[in-house]
Amino acid sequence: MSTIPLQEFLRRATEKCADLTHRATIQRNIDSYDVAVAKGKQRFSDWEAARSRCSEIKAEAIAHLDRYLEQFEGKVKERGGHVFWAETAEDARQYIAGLAQSRGVKTIVKSKSMVTEEIHLSGALEKQGAAVWETDLGEYIVQLRNEPPYHIVTPAMHLTRVQIAQTFREKIPSEMNGEEPPQLVAAARRKLRKAFFSAEMGISGANFLVADAGMVAISTNEGNGRLTTTLPRIHVAITGIEKIIPRLSDLATLWPVLATAGTGQPITTYSTLIGGPRQPGETDGPEEFHVVLLDNGRSQVLASREHREMLKCIRCGACLNVCPVYRQIGGHAYGTTYQGPIGSVLTPNLKPSAGFEHLAFASSLCSACGSACPVRINLPHQLLLNRRDAMAKTGQSGSRTMFRLFRWTAMSSVRFRVMGWLSRKGISTAKALGIAGSKLDPMRPWTQYRNGPEVPTQTFREWWRTHGRQ
């Protein structure tokens, strides 16, 4: 296993844990989501039933992925659209970059898309001379700062109003007319409007692909999504193959559940269905419509019976918001496109040779992520499976040996008492000699990444003899 991603993760995580201002910003923003989501769930007569239905829809789609994708492709082509199957990220980049070059595209606007971040599309397009504009406000802010998105749903969650204002003063000073939130939004709008009206190509993601209708379903809270997909003469929608759903009627459940789980809304502000290029008699829409269906490791996840449920993910970000690890270290520490629990289970399987096995251990296994997931992905179980796979891959057996020792100890009250006494003495001796956490520490595989426990002044048995019957 490569140690570079692990070392960088530990460095970033340590840095962010010590940044109390950063942690307070994240806590405040996620707390506001928590309140909204709790209120949003009350609008459902049975939230758990809605979760179960969403899980069933996605499970059905994944079980028959080939059939539903081919059905979707046929419907799109019937209306004059184009569908490209991209096996790898490089295939997707080459197709879109080649399309832009052949059509003389100089300016490209993008609505929010995590898949374009996954394949590093913007850099490839800029390399051949195109100007690429992120038009989602959060994405635009982090683009100006040359940063990746911080959160699946809220790309600039880590920034305060003061930091955003400072970024705008440095990057778009001519548009500034004040530093209050409405004025900052207006500054971005003025700058981006020029891009919208000059762009020859618009690139979007997709929240869902509807098989029986042959339509791309997009959910946004800003008007940029519809401007991106209608104003330029070419619209390219790029999405993972797992976004397929069987029926148009399935959106009646999936759309409100996605909105509620992600932001607490009853439904996102703009819910858009796009099925092809502009048809005769229509007044708006692109002249060309292209859908890029990205595999990039998803087929190998599908082939695994143990891991395929990860493909049910609808990218709502709920698991990030409830994760105690994410709340402390934030999104950039992971070093991946998809952060938090879903990123920790998905990334090592999409990129098995990239050295991200350590992400499975960036979890307390509290199970909050599994309880929050609106499509009932068993994220804690997936994290355990990834831990197992990581241990098998690296050949490390220390943890297994320690758990076997604990099992043997816990099966006898005498052994438990003796081993407790030895542990307390051992920790006290290591601290007294100053070797705790050093290379001489026999517990270094554990303490090199964690603070050693404080030795209690008395055991529970001793406390119980004194206080247990009070």
C-alpha cells in the first residue's frame, strides 16, 4: 500500500483538528442542516418507508443495470441525442475535449457535477485552450480559490463570509459592490452572466437517468443549472452508470427524499428533465445533446456482491453531515473527490491501486452514517469490509492478534482482572520512562496515530465495591 495518501491524510487531519475556527465553521453549517433535515423528515407520513422504497428502486436498477442503460440509450438516440460509453476517466476526457475542439468551443460553463471532479475534466479542457467556468456559486468560489469542493452538496462549506469576500476582492474586484451576502451573490451573478451568454458548450452532471423516459434528471437550487443546459448550443451531461433508475414515476419518491436528506428541503428549487436536443417548434435548448456514461471502476464494484450496494448512493451528503470524523477534519483532509463515509468506502474500490485503504479506518464505526443514508446503504458494514480487505492486502495481522488476545482475556474474569492490572502498570511504566508513543513503545502500532489512554485511579470493580449499592 502506498503511504503517500496516508501520510498526507494524517497531516491534513491533524492540521484541521487543531484549527478551532475551522471546526466551529463546519459545526455551525452542519448544525443548520441537522435542524432543517429533522424538520423535513416530519413532512413524510413515514420517513423509514420512504427510505425503504428508495433503496428498493436503486437495488432494482443495479440488478438490471445493463438493460436499463440500453433502454435509456435507445430513448435518447430516438430524439437525436448522442450517447458515449466511457470505460475510463481518460476516455471521457478525450471524448468531451475532442467534441469541444471539433466544434470550435472556446468558452464552457459547468453546472455542479462531482463526476467532472472525479475525472479532472476542467484541467483537460483548459489545457487545450478553453475557458471553463463553474457556475454553481459554491463551485465558483472554490474555483477562484483553486481548491477542490469541500463537500458533496456544499462545496464552500468551510468558508466564512469574510473569507469569500476576500477571495472576491482578489479575483473579481471589478464586480464588487459591498461585502454582505446579497452583494457577494450579485457580484458572482454579474461575472457569470457574461460567461453564460458567450459559452458554446454547457456541461452538467445528472442526479438520475430515467430509463423508460430516456431523460436526465437534474436537481439544483440555483438557476445556473438550467442556463447551463439551455443557452449554449451544445449540452454534455456526464454521469456515472449507477445513476440509472427504472421509471419516471420513481422520481416522485427519489426527488423529495434526496432533497430532504441533503438539505432538509421538501424538494430542490429546480427539478429539471432533459431528454435530447432542441426539437422542431421548441424555442430553447441546445442544438446538440450528448450523454457520457462513465464506468471508471463501477463495473468492478458491480461485480462484487459484497460491495455493489455502494452503487445505490444518490450523493445527498447525509452521511458526511452526521459523521463525527468529517465534522472534525473536514472534506479536504480525505484527498478524494468523494469525502466522508461514502468516500471512504467508494474510493478504495473505484481506485484499488491508488493507496486509499487507510480511509476505511477514518471512522469511529458509530453507525450514524448507516442510519442517515436515505437508500439504506449499510455503510458501517462496508467500512468493515474495506478494513478486512486492507489488512489482507497489506499483510498486517496485528489487529487480529490483539482482538484474539482480548477475546481470550474477556472469557475469564480472573484473566480480565490480571490483564487489566498488567495494562495499567505497563502504561504507567511507559509514561514514566518517556517511551510512550516512541519507537520503543510496544503499543506503537496503536499510539503512533492516537493519544494513549490515561491510567484510571481505580478500577470499575474497586469503584463498585464502594459505590455500587448506594
